[in-house]
Amino acid sequence: MSRFLTSVGILLALTVLSVCSLWMLRHECRRYTAITEETAAALADGDTRAALAGCDRLEASWEHFHDMTGLFVDGGKLDAIYSHITPLRPLLEQGDPYAFSELESIRLLTQGLYEEELPVFWHIM
């Protein structure tokens, strides 16, 4: 009987951990996506100073975002996001329209992190 209760306890702990990890991943991805959207909105308004401030926030928040999401997601997916953050500052300073594309890539990749971890039937199979 004690083995049964131990097994049930382990299963419950894993279920709670899975739900909490999804909640934490969703929270971090939404927070980082919001910074990206604010930066893109400032760039669309022609406010380069605010866009550069948003870029600074993206870079400053990266370490926390990487550490928290790296617990649940493969590091290769996070490296793909960072590869779009690196060239962003020079593009914003030059007023290059390619900066919108980089911001959109960051947004889509960040949203994709959470969506790929959702327990959808096709993901489980």
C-alpha cells in the first residue's frame, strides 16, 4: 500500500510541476512579447529614442527570460531568439526598416515557445 501511495504522490507532484511550469512559461513569454510590441509600436510612431529604450529593456530582460524559460525549453530555441536581438540596436540606430522584421521575429519566436509546450493531443503523440 505504501508503494501505491508513493506512486500516486509522485504522479501528483509531476502533474503540479507541469501545470506550474506552463503557467510560468506563459507569464515569461507574455512579458517579453509585451516589451517587443512596445518597442515595435515606438518604432512605428517614429520615436527612435523610445525604440532604443525598448531595445535596452529587451537586452536587460534577456538574462532573466533565458534563465526562467531555459528550465523548461531547449536552449537552441532561446538562441534563435537571441540571434534576432543582437542586430536590433544597430538597425534601430540607422532607422533601417528591417528592424520591424527583427522585432516581429522575436515576437513570433517567443510566442512559439509557449505554444509548443502546450499539451495538445498531436504534441503528445
